[in-house]
Amino acid sequence: MVINMSIFNVIEKRRSIRSYLDENVNEDDLKKIVDTGKIAPIAGEFQITVVQNKDLIQKINDVALDTMKNSGNEFLESRAAIPGYQPLYGAPTLILLSAPEENIYGALTTSAAAENIILAATALEYGTCYAITPTLPFISPAGDEIAKELGLPEGFKVLIGVLIGKADESEEIAERAELDNINYVK
Ligand SMILES: Cc1cc2nc3c(=O)[nH]c(=O)nc-3n(C[C@H](O)[C@H](O)[C@H](O)COP(=O)(O)O)c2cc1C
């Protein structure tokens, strides 16, 4: 497959995908995609955990859903109440990005890596979603056991998740509102 998208096309093409086909990411593509996470701007250590174990993805999904339902947060509770809502949307690959708890730049570092991963996956024609919900299990009582199963380094906090898979093209994607949030100072 020859892909010839400029970086601008890739950035424009990226949208959050919330429905995936039951077909996994090709192994060579996955390695290429994940490796881009290592060459983003960094400030301190971080870990990229690639999860393709279906049972574990299901467990993270289910614990995230329970955590949302009992969060006391109006937005999370309203999302969780949508009939059939699954926070991980059936994505076959979940990438968790974590950094040492004490690194104040951990969230910034992992989001830079996540965006590289997302754009690389988009360039290879996969659907993605940058998502906070896969981090929710790690603030729940089940979090320590899941962290062990994932082999997360000791003392690392999961800061963001990226879902990747073949997009279910039948899903409708809402138009993005035009933002007016740039000012130039010359
Ligand atoms: C910090 C952050 C957390 C997000 N978490 C979620 C999430 O948990 N689930 C989800 O479906 N989308 C999540 N999103 C994606 C946004 O909803 C999405 O980017 C926004 O609605 C714009 O739509 P687009 O990505 O299709 O352009 C998150 C975005 C950001 C920046």
C-alpha cells in the first residue's frame, strides 16, 4: 500500500473514532506507529504499554465504565448512562502512556508521544481516539492488580490512552466547530 498524505492531510483527516471493526492492527504497522511515540519531545521517563490482550482490554473497559458510573462527575456519569456505552469502543488495540508519579511534566510528555502515535496511525489509515477513560481504572481499587498485569513500571501513573483499530465507517462523525482561538502578536 502506497500512502501519500502530507502531514497537513493527516492532521486534517484525524478524528476521534468511537466504533471499531473486530480486526487488529497489522504487526508491522503497529511497530511503526508505536515507535513514533519514542521520538516525540520528551521531558523525563515515560512508558508506552501496548495492550492487545482482549480479556485485559475488556477488563479495563468494564472497570472504567464502573468508575465513570460512580464518579460523582456529571459529565462522566451522563456518558456512562448512554445505553450500550463502552468507554473503549471495542478498539482492538489500546496504548497506555504512563510516567513517574513525581514527574510534573509526565502528562505533557505522554501527550506529545500520544499525538505522534495518533498521527502515524492516521497516516496508515487506522482510526484512533485519544482518551482519558482508559486511565480511570488506575484510580479505582482494581487499579493495582491491572497495573501488575500490564507490567507497568513501579511508581508510574497512567496518564492517557490511545485507541487504535480499523474504523467502523458506518459511524457518523460530527462536524467539528470552527474555533476562533488564534491571535497573532507581531
Ligand atoms: C484530554 C482529552 C481527553 C479526552 N478523552 C476522551 C475520552 O475519554 N473519550 C472520548 O471518546 N474522547 C476523548 N477525547 C477526544 C475529544 O472528545 C475529541 O478530540 C473532541 O471532541 C474533538 O473531536 P475530534 O477528535 O474528532 O476532532 C479527549 C480529548 C482530550 C484532549
